[in-house]
Amino acid sequence: MMKITVINTGGTFNKRYNPIKGQLEVPKDNIALNKIIESCHNVQFDIKNIISKDSLDMTDVDRERICTEIQNSISDNIIIIHGTDTIHLTSAMIKKRIVDKKIVFTGAMVPMSIDESEATMNFSMALGFLSANPSLGTYIAMHGVVVNSSKLVKNREEGKFLIQE
Amino acid sequence: MMKITVINTGGTFNKRYNPIKGQLEVPKDNIALNKIIESCHNVQFDIKNIISKDSLDMTDVDRERICTEIQNSISDNIIIIHGTDTIHLTSAMIKKRIVDKKIVFTGAMVPMSIDESEATMNFSMALGFLSANPSLGTYIAMHGVVVNSSKLVKNREEGKFLIQE
Amino acid sequence: MMKITVINTGGTFNKRYNPIKGQLEVPKDNIALNKIIESCHNVQFDIKNIISKDSLDMTDVDRERICTEIQNSISDNIIIIHGTDTIHLTSAMIKKRIVDKKIVFTGAMVPMSIDESEATMNFSMALGFLSANPSLGTYIAMHGVVVNSSKLVKNREEGKFLIQE
Amino acid sequence: MMKITVINTGGTFNKRYNPIKGQLEVPKDNIALNKIIESCHNVQFDIKNIISKDSLDMTDVDRERICTEIQNSISDNIIIIHGTDTIHLTSAMIKKRIVDKKIVFTGAMVPMSIDESEATMNFSMALGFLSANPSLGTYIAMHGVVVNSSKLVKNREEGKFLIQE
């Protein structure tokens, strides 16, 4: 059975509404992820829940932590759930530092708890991509495609990740 | 931009509740599919909506129709949305007849209109798989993996597609 | 705190999709109801789950059972969740037989599991109506109003309950 | 047909996620409300969308505006959708100023766009209460009951409206 390590670092993908505070929070759990993978009957997941931050608040220490988790992962197939605002920074750092794994970054513009389709699509594209046994490298799965992580860039005005040639 | 032809033939993936008849129907539209692809900003889809049947009712004539649509498709990347009960029959027939395209069958055990996560996951794995530029062939994307179409089989007692070695 | 007895007899309100059978079923549980009442912090509910049928299959024996449950209820405020096809028959029978309680029939055209708004609206109108301390009698809460149970009739062509003067 | 004026002033009930800004906003539209009333086939609604604020930002000028809208309403049955943080202030002011209408305040702790059941329940209790033809007065419909507006108070620690004797 296919083995995949998922490193869930937080971001919009995971956000949930806290009715007492009246705002969205990044919870320290995998509820959003678990809803998707409950139908993944042919994958053995190893899930690491770390950091749990909006990616605007992610520090260099956090990025080192992600790097260490990847280096220690039991699988060479890795999906990283990450906030969209600094996913380009973390993926660029990982791309330089780790060359012997298949790493797919993903995330969402809309929380899974608000609308399931975009978050589920982005994560599941990563699954399908890893099923194809791609070359070692660092990729990003967002908005319809999975490509080399430097090629897909967030357009902040439109709220879309778009391929940048 | 990546081009993908989607041949939407119906099945549980598309079913919607008709409150007047009090039952689920296979509609002749792409509402379920459109919800998923509205976030696919980096793919150009060519969508064919044909047959619109529960796959238990699919005939040899219907299968010929699917075959013809594939042969005439403007893209070599093809996703076929199909009912789960006879997806093995149609994919086996297509596998024999068409060898010069990348064809991914998918579907769902639960209608998109009832729960978005499984249907979105299955379809989106097909997207991610095609992003990896796989070999020509006929595949199936269900329940966590995308594999050669003969290898993933519906277990009717459990309601799961499972890899059969 | 307000006390309400809820007699949940099944019907479309409760239906859920069974992915293994590929069809909607009337489950023998209160999952649909529980989703609504989890926000009812000012009501003490006594819930009876009986019959669990599509109302087309409801028999005279079933109706006697409902009558007995009402007579034995610990509260005089009663909400009955019932299938829409024979809600007029059961409510007419109860109206004749029980005159010393406040009984509100309700149900849904679309299962709570498929779309939460109509089922929640119908049930919650019954709650609001009972909050107003109405006269003893048998009522129906559907599609925007709560009225004497003989006045609101299902229009089968349109799939709507409409007031019949 | 029953006539009801709905004055939609904003609040959590209406909030929607803006993926570009990455936050919840109070939109200047009735999308949340329209989802509920699309099944209200026996009510003629007159909807006023005004203010569109989180109720913490509501000013005395805004409250005067609500008062004027009520005085000018074409129906004597009025539902006011309001943020939960200052619903007690606005309802207390309206209670003093207007004595010849049936006014029901309502709102939600969780946006309709995130979870439909609580918002739908609160609004629909107001509908059911007005169906019972209550005495003139100012009421609040939240969390299972509809009572005199001064009797139901937000418990901020628990995120619940609770009856205060």
C-alpha cells in the first residue's frame, strides 16, 4: 500500500470558526484533513501536525522544523499543507535543502470548514500526482495543476495561484 | 495551459435529489463537475456530457459512444466520470481499443450533491495524475490512488475500491 | 425551561444516503434532528424515535402507536416529524383523537442530510410556534407558516405545502 | 398570505469569507437570508437590507435608522436580523419606542455561510412565533425559544443565549 507522510502546518486550509471569539482560527488538529482522507482506502498516511499557524506568522525556526520533519519522514512521498501567503518561501527553502524526496506543497484559499471543494481538490491533486511516481523534487499542487514549486505563484489581487512561465 | 477533455457519463458522482419525485436522479448537466473545476484556474477543460445514466443501465451502444468521444477528443488527456458499478467493464473495453491517449476513469460512491469530499477527491486525483505526464494508458482514480484500470476493484460489501494485486 | 416531546417517525426529513446500497434510507436514529437541536440551549427535549418509515408505508397500527406516544408524553408541547406524503392522514386522525395537547406536525421535502435549510426551517417554526403558547390543537409547520393541520396541503406537482382556504 | 417585513442589518448571521482578503465580511446582500426563505412558499416578504455591520460597530444613528424602518414598515410583523453583541441594546431601545408592532429580533453565533442549521433555526423560530399571532411587543428568537427581548441574554463565555429569569 502506498505510504505518504503528511506534514500539516496550518494555514487557511485548516481554519475553523470559533463562535465564542467570533473569528476564524488555525486549530491544532487534523479535522479538515481527516474529512478528505477518510475515503483514501488505499493509502497509509503518517500525519504530523506541527506549527498550526497562519503562514504570515511563520518564522525561520518554523521552516527549519518543517525541514527536519521531512528529513526524518518514514516515507519519501510527502505532502505539506501550508498557508498560501508564504508557501513560495517555504517551498523555495525546502527545494534547496532536500533533493532526495518527492515533496508536494498544497493549501487552500478557502477553509475546508467553509467550502470543501477547493481544499479537497488541492490536496487530492497531490495524491494523484504522487500516484504517478514523479521524479524527486519539490512541487506545488494548487488550482488545477501540480508543477515545480517555483512555477505556480499566488496572484493576490485575484486570489488565484497561476502558472508563471 | 493544460488541456483536458472530460467525458461526463453520469453515475452516482452526478446524482441529485428531486424533491418532487422523492428520489435521486442522474441529471443531464455538469453542476457537480462545475463546482469542482471552478477553482481550476490553470486548466482548459473541454466537457462532453453524454449518456447520463446509472452505470448499471449502460449498454454496449453507450460504451461505443464513449469510445468515439475519446477518439475524437481534442486533448490526449482525458478524464471519464462513470458510475462505479460497471466502471470495470467500460475501462476494460477502452483499454483494449485505445492505446494512444492518457485516460483516467473516476466516479464516486456518494453523490457530490450529498457530500463534496469523496467525489472531489476522486476527480482531483485524476487531475494531479495527468499533471505528472504519465505514460499513455487507461487508469482509474478512486479512493486515494490512481493506477492501471484493471488493478482497482469495487468491493461491493464494503463500498470501497481496493487495489487487487 | 421549556419542555418539548419530539416524536420522530421517519420520513424524508431523516433520510440518509447509504453508499453500499446506493440509495436513500430512513435510518432508525436522530442524527438529522440532533444537528438542529444542538443549538437549542433553552429547551429540554424528550425524543421518541419510532416507526422510521417513509410515510407512504405507514399503517393504521403505526398511527395508533403515534397516538399512544402522544397520550403518554411527559410534555403537553409535542412536535411530530413525519413523512410528507401522508402527514395529512396522520394529523387528521390525531386531531380527532387528542384535544388536550399542543401538537405540531412537521417534515421536509429534502432530507436534512442533503440540504439543511428546509428541514431546519420547518422544525424550527414548530419550536417558535410553541414558544408563543398557542391554543390546544393540532397544527402543521411547513414552508413558512404554522397553521391548523387541515389547512396546509401538499401540492404534489410543485413539491410545496400550500395554504388551502 | 402572511406578510412579514425583514430588516436585515448584518451581523454574524450574514458573514461570508472573502478569499482575497482572507477574512469574514458582512456583505451588503441577502444571500444568507434568501437561502432560508426560498422554501417559504406561504409568506410574502418585504426585505430591507440596511447598515450591514458587525453589531459592535453599530451606532445610535444606525439604531435610529432601524427605528424609522420599523415605523415605516408595510407589515406589522417584523423580523430584525442583528449582530449578537449588541442585540440587547437595539432591542431595548426599540421596545421603548415602538409598541404597536410585533417585532422579533434574531441573529446567529455562526454564519449561515459556514453552518446553515443555527442561523436557519433562529430565523425560522421567529417565523413560527409570528404564525401564532402573538401580542404586540418586542421579542428575541435565539437558541430554542422566542421570548420577551429583555429575557434572553448572551453568555459570552459559553457563546449561548440563555434565559435570564
